[in-house]
Amino acid sequence: MSMVWKPTGGTASRTTDRTASPTASRATGPAASPPTHSSSGPSPAGPAPGSGSAAAPAAAPDPDARHRLTSVQGLAALSLDAMASVAYGPESIVLILAAAGAYGLGFTLPVTLCIAALLAVLVASYRQVIAAFPNGGGSYAVARAHLGRRTALAAAASLLLDYVLNVAVSVTAGVAALTSAFPALYGERLWLCLGVLVLVTGVNLRGIADSAKAFLLPTAVFVGSILTVVTVGLFRDAPVSTASADGHASVLADNATSVGALLLLKAFAAGCSALTGVEAVANAVPSFRAPAAKRAQRTEVALGALLGVMLIGLSVLIGRFHLQPVEGVTVLAQLADASLGHNWAFYVVQFATMVLLALAANTSFGGLPVLMGLLARDNYLPHVFGLKADRQVHRHGVLALAAVAALLLGFSGGDVNTLVPLFAIGVFAGFTICQVGMVRHWRQERSPGWRGKAALNGFGALLTGVSAVVVTATKFTEGAWLIVVALPLLVLAFEAVHRAYGRIADRLHLGRIPEPPHRDRSLVVVPVSHLSKLTCEALNAAVSLGDEVVAVTVTYAAPEDRRAAESLRRDWELWSPGVDLLELPSATRTVGRPIAAYVRELADRHPRTRVTVLIPEVEPAHLWQRLLQNQRGAVVAHAVRRTTDATICRLRFRLSA
């Protein structure tokens, strides 16, 4: 049975008179969101008499502006995926058309022009999305407003899958370019991939603005290199050099002179992989400096213009030089060789391509954490993804993206061909949903020219929908079925999280006016094992918090433990702090369960008493000194939290260095 040691000359309880504060803090549950402020009109009071017209108040400066993006920085932070796609987009078209021989390659430019037209439609559409949905989210935000919850979640799931796959594909493609130049590194490609992933993740943890500054130079070098290849190549009548393709077998089909509609559709769908990343700017509008929407729109237009010029220019050169795809050499490498010659300029283009392919993963790190933050705000992901660090970084989203990408890299062994069949399927679904949603947006808004805008979005939805079907069908047996299965599973996971938050909100009565606060009797339990300044500070805090305070110590039957308990009892009597010391005997060498059992007993005996367990702990001066602690406080807190409803208070006594 429990034993109570009452020191002489003291009382075991302390009663104080308390008055309620005139203001009460409002509890917020897991579904709560930060307050928003709006200024929809002038103050009702109006200007003071005789003061003339009131000037509009100046906008408050954004203290985090230095951690947000300018338009130019937005290109480096959010367009690397789209920019780098010129390294494999034209090649994807050529490889499909090569099945029809040299005659089929003649359709490279027409197919590219169709893709460029779709790019123009997408850029125009996402420019409107940015204006209509300046809080970001892209297709998810559009679908949530106009197409319903399930469709919005499907759009979010497709974007999430595409962003994760983009990281893995970009990193493996960049490392593949490196190992092509240095074959001795081929066996270490997985570790190289993980190293690049760690580098990109570390830069993004410092903030999207810092990542943009770090990647601005590689982006500029790559764009300048491709534009140089195109410009110089247009003045060439014949290739300057074919050294890169010499000795490599051609993959061109022989005796093929017909091109069917299915082949053209496959080439179009394959080339549309160059459009991945176009939506990233619309997803990350809040990452731009004010005026965020205008800066994001300028970035979107610049991205579309640069990407379109590079795609069309490279396709023109493919026809001009009568290029044929060969095994082991990229189309871009052949074009650089033919335009600039096999010299230092050729290697600059290759090196810039390799670097940008590896860094193209940064697009996902700029867009996905913002999207996850919006999903967390709407209670479809854990709210931890909505938190921002000091540099406006969605840190948990960045780390989660890196972790999943690392798993994919481990699954693929750093082999890009394992991941490519899964890539670009989700983004077409997101494109289509966004276009359909914008059609409904224009029909509801009916602003001037809405019919033309709706027709443009409807045409874009048709093109991207066809592309989504063709890409999925042609890649289904190569692994695309995984994406088809993963999409509904992700939607179900989102809804499960939403239901969990709904149950929590219902239990917490969120959105309802609570009952007026009332005062209950308070009892504070303080676990102690010895006398020290820490014990004194704990009792000082306890008597300040509670109407009654009880100190408890767990005792064991072993002889050495009995001597320690007797010593503590004598010291407690000599100290006489005015607080009872209760001994809790335990048959086993445990400290948490006896205290938790006593707290449950108190709750049963005094149902209208607030029981608080105050656990005193030492906060060491140095981090490494935490290894020296016995963790008794954590053990007690875990036991009490698991089996009781008592309030747990952990008192930190900070040691000086």
C-alpha cells in the first residue's frame, strides 16, 4: 500500500483565490487555419472632416521578400524540368518516327509544331490560372473550385506522382550523362544519384530563393548553349562534324515509307514529355515576390517562349542536317556536333546538359511542397506539411519529397530506363483536369471574350486528354500500370486523412462557441527520487500551479533501494517543504507504471479535480550531455500519457555552461 510521509510543521495543500481573466485565449484544433485579413473597402468612419480625400494606405513591406523569387529567379527555380526536357523531347519524337524510316523523320517538325501549339495553349491557360488562383495549387486549385472534391484530389495525386518521378528521372538522367562521358563511374551511379539528391535537397532547405540563385548560372549556360546551337546551325548548309555518331549503329528502320495516324499520335505523346514542368509556376505562385501573380505570369510566358524556341529550333536542325538517331549518342549531342563542331563548344553543351538534367529535380522541390501545404490546409495531408521555416521553406515537404525520391532511386538502382515508362503520365492528367476546370471557370465568370478563352481551354483539354490516353496505353505494360493503380490509392489516402481530421474537429467542437471557462480544483503530482535544487524548483512551480501538491517517489524491495528510500525520507523530514511525500512501492524495476496507477486512482477518487503531473528535468548546457541523462522523465511522461488523461508538465531546469 502507498505510504505518506508528512513533514512536521507544514501543510500538504495550498489554496489561492483566482479571478478569471477578462479575455480568454481561443483553442485551435488540428483543422484550424491561420487568420486571414482582407481590406475590401474604406473604413466606415471615412476621412476626418476637412482632411480632403483620404490617400490609400501604403502596402506593408514583406519581411520575407528576400526569401521569395523574382521573375528571373523563378525561371531558375521552377523551370529547370521544362528547360531540360529539350534534351530528350525531340529525341523521343525522332525515336518513334524512326520506325517509319527516313520518310517518317520528315514529320519531326510538324509533330514538334503541334507540341509547340499545345505549349502555347498551356502557357496561355496557366497564365490565366495564375491570375484566377494566386494562392497557388495549379490544377488542384482549379479543380477544387470548379470540378468537385474527388476531381481535385485526382489532380493533386497526379501532380504529386509526377513531381516525385521528376526528381528521380532528372537525377538519373543527369548521372547517366555523366557516366556516358566517364564510363568508369557506371558502377557507382546509384551513389552518384543519391549524392546529387542530397545536394539539391540541401540547397532547397535553405530556401527557394537561395536555390534559384545557386542554379541561375547553370540555367543561363544551358539556355545560351542551346540557342547558340540553333542559331549557328541555321547558317550551316551541312553538318560541320559527325564525329560523335561515327561508328554507332543507326536505329532507323529500313524499307518503311508509310506513316500512320497511330505512329504520329505516339510521336506526339512521346514529345509531350517536353511539356512536363510547365505547370510548376502556377503551383508555386506564393513563392514569388509581390506582386506575386504578375511576376509568376511573366515567368510562365518567358518559360513558354524559351522552351518553344528551343524545341522548334532543334527540330528544324534535325531536318536540315538529315539527322538519323544512333545507338549510344543523344540527338542533342549530334546536333551540337553538327552545328558547332567536335571541339570545346561541343563539350560545353554536353556538360551544361548534364548539369541541368541533374538539377531539373529542383522544379519539384519548388512546386510540390507548396502543393502539399495547400493539401494540408484543406485537411488532406498532415498539417505538418503546411508549416514553414524561417526562410519560407516548407521543410517537411522538401524532406518527404527527398525521402520518397531516394526510395525510387534505390528501387531503380539509378537506371533511368526503369523510371521513364512511369514518367509524364500524371502530368497529362493534371493538364486535362486544369483545362476542363478553366472552361467551367470562363462559363461561370462570363468576362469579356470568355467564349474564345473557353474554346482555347477546351481545345487544350482535348489535346492533353488524347495525349494522356495514348501515353498510358503505349506504356501500360512497361510499368505505367503502377501509376494507374497509385492514383486512386493516393486519393483514398487523402480522404482518409480528411475523415480523421473531421473526427478530431468534431471531438474538439471546432467552429462552435464553447462553454464559459470555469475553475476546477487543481492537484499537482511531482515525481522525485532525491533532494536537490531541481526538486526545490519543481515544488516551487507546483505550489504556484495547484491548490494541492503531492510529491511521489517509487520504492523497491531490494535492500539497497530500501536504504535509499529511508535516506530520502529522513532528508525530507529535515527539509520540511510543506508538501507530503508519498511512497509508491513497486514489485518490479519500473518507475512509470506505479505513478500512472496512482494518477488513475486520484482521478477516480476526485472526478472533478484537475490532476497535473509535473516532471522536473535537467536541461544540459551542451547537446552531447543529453547522452548522460537517464531519461526517467520521458519514461514517466510516456506511462502517464498512455493510460491517463492527466496534464503533463515537464519542468526544464537549465544548467549554465
